[in-house]
Amino acid sequence: MAVPDGTPADATEYGVFLPIGSGGWIVSETAPHPEATYGYNREAAVLAEAHGFDFVMSMGKWRGYGGTTAHWEHTLESMTMMAGLAEATDRVKVWATVHTNLFHPALAAKMFTTLQEISGGRAGMNIVVGAYAREFEQMGLWRQDLDHADRYRYTEEWATALRRLWTEDSVTMDGEFLQLDDCRSLPHPSPAPTLIGAGRSPAGLGFQARHCDGSFLTAQDLPGLREASRRVKEGAERQGRSIRTYSMLTVVMDETDAAAQARRAEFGRGADVEAIVNMKRSWGLPLEKALSLTADCPADEVFQTPFVTGSPETVAARVRELVVEAELDGLMLIFPDYHADLRAFGERVMPLLQPEKAHR
């Protein structure tokens, strides 16, 4: 059995979450500070392809979090960057992010048809509903009248319009949120770009099961991640579909476990508490709650995802454990230094995980 993008259903996929925002994914004064430049991201994508990774993905981010590191104050735009990376690579899939509250489905349909042509069929769309109000308030594009459930109803309608525009010569819709009148988007992409979603709420998992080819999941622990993976797959099966599940993991690696732990401790020592608190406040938490959560363990809060530390052998073992125990189809990895650390992972860990993918 294969999923819509042609990946064998039993193949574990490994991808890279590119540092499209300044500072990457570790909010610390003492961690490497990846640049939000096309050149830096291009080298990371080329390295990922050379070392057998399956995909590269970039987020959409419209406002940073300040602090001493000015975290994510500088960002690139996802779709245009991935179009460049499609030209810079030959095999790796290129997945870009779209906020449905910023991009009309007719605009997104045309843009991703173009990206699919540039990439030779490797394009993917990460569909994001948009939940961080301040990012969109600054543009006058945040609707206070829509709650979480409303935003997902809108995105359901948005995704339905997108699929129709990719498959029908003329689309007319008189929906709750969208009105299309003989709307045309030619040519149609062939095949359609891979659709990816994220989120663990019932509404999010339901949307992914109905519309997406891939689901990025988070949970408090391995059993919770496994339950989410099963739930979204069962939901897709009820729709007569299949879906692949992924999670994210930050890798802090060194020659030995002790050296990796020391490196991790050094990153924690430089925690940019102001930026971390600002990030939590962007989630909708009040200041007092954001401060208290960060104060509990700021050294861990520098990481925005679960993380693994250790030697190459330890990292490989823990990656395998996560994929197997959580019943995932793949992982998207984050690195402190996307050049040195990604290369080291490719040379030392990828051959232990999937020898046939190393150094294609």
C-alpha cells in the first residue's frame, strides 16, 4: 500500500524542519544562532538531500518574540523559499506552510500548482489554521469573532475549495465563509501536492483525517502520542483514506553521551526567558501563567519540541524507540547547528537507522 505521494506505507521518513526564523528552534543565548537567510537554508536542504532525508519543511511566521536573542524577529516567507529550494534539490520533498486566514484558497491553489511544477512533483502544503492572534492583528487580519471551532469550520471550507480548484475546471461555491463564482485555476497540478496538518485537538485531528496525507502530532508522553497516531489513522480509514503520522524531535548530539549532556546543559544555561515568556503569551496564556511555567525549568524550555541527547548510537536507539513506540511513520528533526549537526547526523546516525537512505 502507498500513500498519495507514493511513499511506501512501511517506510519510515525523516525530514528536517528548516530554520526559516532567526535563532532556529532553541531559544538560548548560548546555543548556535542559525541565520534566517536563503543561503543558510539552502545549504541545510542540500545537506539533507545528500544524507538521505526524505523531506524539508519550513514554517510560516510573521512576528518574532524579542528577548536578548531577538528570537524569530527575522524570518523568510515559506512558499517562495521552498520554490528556490525546489530548484536547488533533485529528490527531497519540499513542504511549505500556508496560513488559511492569510491566503485565499484560489491564490494558494495557483501557488502550489506552480511549486509542484518547479519541483517535479515534490511539493507539499502544510495547512495551518492560524492561532497566534498578535501575528495577524498587526496586519488587521485577525477575526475576533471566530473561535477555535469557527476557525476549523472555515479551514474545512478552505480545503474543500482548494481540492475542487485542483480538480475542476470551474468552481462555484456559496459557503459560510467563501464565495466563488465560476472560479478557475488552470492548469491542475498532477499529482496534487501532499497536504499536511498539525494539531492535537479533536477538531484538528478530525480535519487531518478528512483532508490531509500527513499529520504532525504532539503529546505529553509516548502513550499519548501513540493514541493520537492511532486516532487520526482510524479517522482517515473511516473516510476511506490513509494518512501518515509524524512528530518533531530536536537532536543534541556529540561524540559521547556525557559530551552531549554537557552541550545540552550549556544551551539551557543561556535560556532567553523573555523570548520564551513572549512565545507562551502568544499562545494566549496570561503573563503570570507564562512566567510561572517558564520558571519551573527554563533549561528545558529553551527547546520548543521534545529533544534527545547522546552519542550517535544513543540518538539512533532513541529515535527508533520513539518511532516504534508511538507508531509513527516518520520524524521531522531539528538541529542546533543545521550545517555541522545535520551533517554529523547524516554521517553517523542515518546509516544506523536506514542504511539504504544514507548518501544516496
